[in-house]
Amino acid sequence: KKLMFQRAQSIINLLNQHGYEAYIVGGAVRNLLMNIPVNDIDITTDCMPDKIVELFDKTIPVGIEHGTVIVLQDDMPFEVTTFREDGEYEDHRRPECVTFVKSLKTDLERRDFTVNAMAIQHNTLYDYFNGEMHIEKRLIKAVGDPDKRFYEDALRIIRALRFMSVLNFSIEDETLKAMEKHAPLLSHVSIERIIIELCKLTEGINVAGALNTFFSIQLHKHIPFFKEMENFVVDQPISFVDYISLYIYLIDLSLLNKLNVLKLSNNQKKSIKDNVTLLSTLSRGDKSLPYLVYHYRQEQLINLAHIINLIEEIELSDAYREFNASEILRVKDALQIQSRAMLAINGSMLMKHFNKKGGPWVKTVIESVENAVIHNTLKNEKNAIIEWIDKHVKI
Ligand code: ATP
Ligand code: MG
């Protein structure tokens, strides 16, 4: 972490040497003052983007039109953004255009919350909006007129709750009022940007507080998928995927069909579907633990065991009384095979043995062999398996 600040400092120094101002801004300053880990360091400068690209060896232009260049310092990425002012907002999402400006203060004014609108240069803190005081008071307060700020960009409403959860802060009254007032504008914000903030929110410290506020000021009414949700608060940090899985499983299984509107990645969708299926299976008790351990990813099962522990409403079938991480690992270790490829027979052996062309029957036979091997009623040996097939399979 110290290394990260040293590298940021070298970027600032080089800009200074060429006559430019440069500061560390945003989350890094906030976390530094709070004495909590810094995720990444953003730098703001009056140097224009094309000049930044010229000055540094390794750069990646991530949004030249918005003034952002990534500078790689010893392979560590730093976002360097030119002081800017946001132009008119179109439709309450991103500004239509940005204007590069000369003063740090103007750049800080466009930022969302006072605790995110501070800058540091050579141990001097630039704090025009009482960010330090609000850290002291643990408050999220909009920079400037909250009404105007949430009207400009409604995503800030969700960001306020994200910081409430992650930093364990409260939201200042006027700020909260403006959030509630402008909630309907969330329907203009892209679901992808909302989900990014919700992912961070659910993993924060005060997820219960933030979700309570989310539902109490009726934000869910203006977000796809959440529209159909009711107040659903969890009191432990949890991944967004797990949060949605639990909601669907505990409240409304039919929402599984509407998952697409969240525009999640295929992996996220698959995890949610698997989680919901697994939770249903675990409550019915119709599959053995060896079966589950073989067919589902180990991390997913352990993760599920963990959340089942946290959420009282989940009732498991008696068959899984000991559904916990060590049991899952023990059962997995005891399996003869960890994948189908480890089975001592395969499809072509079966076709040869039965002197029959391939077809759906191959898969059916393989699955039944696999199942017997997983449950240790059959040894994973070619001869044993053939003998078992001759005895049990009639084709
Ligand atoms: P984290 O530690 O999670 O990275 P962060 O404060 O750095 O938190 P980011 O989302 O990375 O949050 O944004 C970086 C900075 O950019 C913020 O601190 C804030 O100053 C500014 N910012 C980001 N999004 C907005 C927005 N929608 N409106 C105004 N300012 C914003
Ligand atoms: Mg950041």
C-alpha cells in the first residue's frame, strides 16, 4: 500500500516538474483520512489528456473525451483525470459533454459527496466542502444543492446507499430527502451501473441499514426486477448474487424467469440459478450429498453452507443436517471420481461393447454408471463396470 502511494507520488512529481498541478482525489483521500485500506488511487490534474499521454511512457486512454487516461507506473494502473466540469446532463445520466477547467475547486464541485470531494498534494489537504468534518460525523452529504445533484445524475442515489453500507455512515437529512424525491429518475439510469453499486452495497458493513433505506424510500419501484420485489433485508454482508438467489428462493421462485432484465454476466446468472436449484434440493432432500458434491462447484457449495448458516428462514431437510464446509470437503475427497473424464469407461467403449451406434442411450448409461460410482456401489474399474452394466442395463 505504501508502494502504491509512492508510485502515485512519482506521477504527481513528474506532472509538477512540467509545471502542472496534480492531486490525489476521491476515495483514496477519504480512506486515507479514515485510516482504512485504499483500493486504488485516482489523480486529478490541470494537464490536458493528450499531454498526459505524451509525458508518460505507458498509458491507456480509457476515456479521452472525459479526460481520463490510465498511467501505468511500474505496471500499477492509476487513473489520471484532467480537472473538469460536467456539462448539461441529458436524461439524468452522464453529462452530454465535459469542459476542462483550470481550478481544482471546480473539479471537486462536480463530485458526488463531500467525503469524496477532497484532494491531497504534498501532505496538504484541500477540503472545500467540509469532507473531513463529515468523516468525523460519519455523514454522507451531497456536494452543493442535493436536489440539483440527484436530479443531474440519479445513480448518485444508489451510490449514497453504497457508501452508507461500505463506510457505515448515515445519510444527512437534506441529502436523504432529495434522494427520495428524485427516486423516479432511477428509471433513466442503466441497470448495469445500478448493479455495480448494488454489488458493493450488499458486501458492505451496514447492508441492513442501506437496504432498509433502499426500500423505505421506495427506490425499488423504479428499478427493473426490483420493481417486483418486496422489502428484503439481510443483515450480513453478502454477495449480490447470493442476495438475489436468496430472495428468489425465499420469496418468489417465478422471478427466476425475469433474471434477464438485470443484464448480469452469464456466470452470475448461472450462479443464481444453481444457488436457487441447490437451495430447493437441500430443502427437499431428494439428492445425496455425494451427488451434490460431484455435480456442483465446491466453492459454491461451501458458500451456500455459509449463507444457510446466517439466514434463519432457510430450513434444510434432515438429510443435510451436517451441511458445512468440512463435511463438503470430506465427502468430495471420498469420491472415486471428480469428473466424468475420470470414469474408467467412455461412450465409444459402450458402443463397442453393445455393438450399437451412438445415441441418447449412451449418455443415460454413462450417467447411471457415474451415479453408482459416486455412491460407491460400483468400483471405478473397466471390468467391474462392464459386469455391472451387463447385470443392470437392458438395451
Ligand atoms: P472506492 O473506494 O470504492 O473506489 P471511490 O470513492 O473511489 O470508492 P469511485 O466510484 O471509484 O468511488 O469514484 C471515484 C470518485 O469519482 C468518487 O470518489 C467521486 O469523487 C467521483 N464520482 C464517481 N462517480 C460519481 C458520480 N456519479 N457523480 C459525481 N462524482 C462521482
Ligand atoms: Mg475508486
